[in-house]
Amino acid sequence: MEVEQYRREREQEFQSKQQAAMGSQGNLSAEVEQATRRQVQGMQSSQQRNRERVLAQLLGMVCDVRPQVHPNYRISA
């Protein structure tokens, strides 16, 4: 009878410690989720702000072709 009571007490202690640990993990998980959302929103707003400038820069580089001979090119005689 004493052994059974001791086992129940220890089980109850374990359950309370487990709940405390899992509760703090749940809170940590929510904080990480919130931080991730803020970072994604920041990246999306940055992308929206810089989209046109980057596109214009890229098109300028692609369309501005300057034909020239590479310095390592050797003319074979």
C-alpha cells in the first residue's frame, strides 16, 4: 500500500514537472513563431521596396552589351 502511494506521488510530481517544462516549450515555440513572422514580413516589405530598382538595374546590365576582346584572348598566327 505504501509503495503504491509513493508511486502515485512520484507520478504526480513527474506530471507537474513535465507540464511546467512543456508549458515553457510552448511559450518558446510561440516566441520563435512570432519572430519568424516578423522576419518574413520584413523581407517581404524590403522586396516590395527594392523590386523596381533591382529589376531596372538587372535589365540595364543585360541590355547594355559592350563588345570587347578579353585580355586573355590570344590571336593565333
